[in-house]
Amino acid sequence: MKNLKSARFGFALLAGSVALLAHPALTKAQAKPVVVEEIVARVDNEMISLSDYQKADAALHQEIAQQCQACPPDKIQADYKEQQKNLLRDLIDQHLLVARAKDMNISVETDLVKRLDDVRKQNNLTSLEDLQKAVESSGMPWEDYKSQLRNSLLSQEVIRREVGSRMDIGSDEVKKYYDAHTEEFNRPEQVQLADIFLSTEKKTPEEIAAIEKQANSLRDRIVAGEDFATLAKRYSEGPTAQNGGDLGLYERGVLAPQIDDAVFKMDKGQLTVIQAKTGFEVIKVVNRFEAGLQPMDKVENEIMNKLYSVKMEPALREYLAQLREENYVLVKPGYTDSAAVAGATLIQEVAPTPDTPDKKKAKRKLPIPKVAG
């Protein structure tokens, strides 16, 4: 990655804000700057506007309230205040990751279409046009919604390639964790399940018969060797589609009796098709755990995932610090980037300088602020 601390910031910022002429017909003597949008931070030649920051702030508060609906208001407010400290950091992080994705020529357009279709299915909508109407009725422009999803996918792909792929967890680390946490693996009888859900809501008898046939066909394809997770991401209409159908661990007696009776008779890797009230489920027993201390080979993948999660956060922060060193990040006084590197630059307030004919010819066009989704 080349160093981007260059002359691309050769223009002046007026009071930390974007200034445009009040009217193109005015002469230079009459021209007065008009504040269009306050800039909170800049990442190279992209900007984070005050409206971007405010929208992210409101979304954070809403997310915390949704995640803890039974919590008292003071608990929600305390959690919000704690996470709000890193709000600007997270916005800058995403700008850095999206810029890196562009440098790496990463495209996620196919994944974006799939993600939009997944959202459509999860909300029981007939078409993407219906999804667009639902998004716009909530007050968010459709293009902003797609941009938000696209940037999230780009960020995830950069993290996967640049950070996740370099994580090395050895068998000795797994054994060390297992030996030190045996109490975690002393468990009742459990099954780990995954599913592909095909909805039959508001379907005719003929359509239901066709859906049952599709469910059995998917089961046969998996038995023949096709990957369950790939088919789940493509065909499942349930909320677990994006995770390859993973449902997690269940003890005996927790699931609906029809499903419980079936899966606890199955061995690891076996599949079944079950008709529920709202659709057909292709269910796979990913793993099976007998009561008692689980052998290490049974929980090895689980331990590796735990160790991966523990290592990921510091590794990601180190990677993002490196991106901050290699790019030009500026923050307006009064706002805090909690991950700022030493020597980070603040947006300075300077007086505007009138253009001379030569300067005007060479002046770079100031980008219009982008509004985050």
C-alpha cells in the first residue's frame, strides 16, 4: 500500500466546513461562503459529515435499545454512553476499510444482490421492489441503504483477507485451552443443528407440494456431496441463511417435540426433512454430544472459534492502526477518534484565500459530503 499522505489536502477548509458560492452568477467581490455541511473528520479525500455522525449516533442508540428491550432506561443509557465513545472511531474504520477494498479491486456486487434478497426473504416480501418501498417508507433512501450494505460487505471482505486469513491457531493452543477449561465441556446431551427453511405461508396446495419436492431435492443434493452451508445461503428463507443455516446447540427437550424426537435419534452428519406449520425444514445434525465430559476432538472447532474471536480484536486494531499510519486522517477539534495514532492531524480553521486566475485553474474540486446509510 502506497503512502497517501500527499497533496490531495492542498485546499483550505473554512471553519471546518464545506463552503460553496451562494449563487454562481455573483462576482468574486460579492461572493460569500455558505456552510453546506459541517465536516467532523476526513479520511483522505472522503469526509464524515455531522449528519453522518448524527445518523450513526441515532442508529447506535436504537440498536442498543432493541438488543436489551427488557432493560431499564438507565442501563440502556449507560451502554449507549460506553459504546458512543468509539462512534467516530468506527466510522473512520469503515472509511479506511472501504478505501482499502478499492485499492485491492474487491467487488461485492454479487454478494450485495444476495444479501438484499436474503433481507427480502426474512421480511416475507415478494420482490426487491417491495423491499425498496419498505426501506424508503422507514425514511432511508434506497441508494443509501444499498451503500450501507455494500460498505459492510467490503469491510468484512478486507478483514477476512487481511486479518482473518493470517490468524494462526495451533493444536497446542487448542489443547492448552481444553485442559484449562474442562468444566466448559462437561455437558448434558446436545445436538448441534443447521437448517434450510422453505416457507409455505400463503401457498396453495399445489405450491406446497412443489416446495416439499424442493426440500427433498436439496436433501438429496447434500447427501450426494454438495455443501450444506452453500445451499442454505442460496435457498433458505429463514433467519439463519447468512450463517449457512447454523442453528446452534440444543439440549433434549428444548425443541418442538416433532423436531426433538427426530434429531436426537440421528447421528452426526445425518439429514431429515420435517414439515412445520410455516414451511419445510431440511435439518442436519452437524454434531452430537453425549452427556458428560466431551472429548477434545468433539469440541476442537468450537475452541478454535473461541481463540479466533479472542485474537481477532487486537489483530484488527493493529491492522487499522497501520491503515491510519498509511492514510491521511483528520479530525475536527471537539470530536475524538479513540483509535487515533500518535501525531494525528486536526482539521484546522483557516481564512479563505481568493482565487487568482492561475490558482483557480489548478484548484481541485471539493467533494460533496456523502450521507451514511
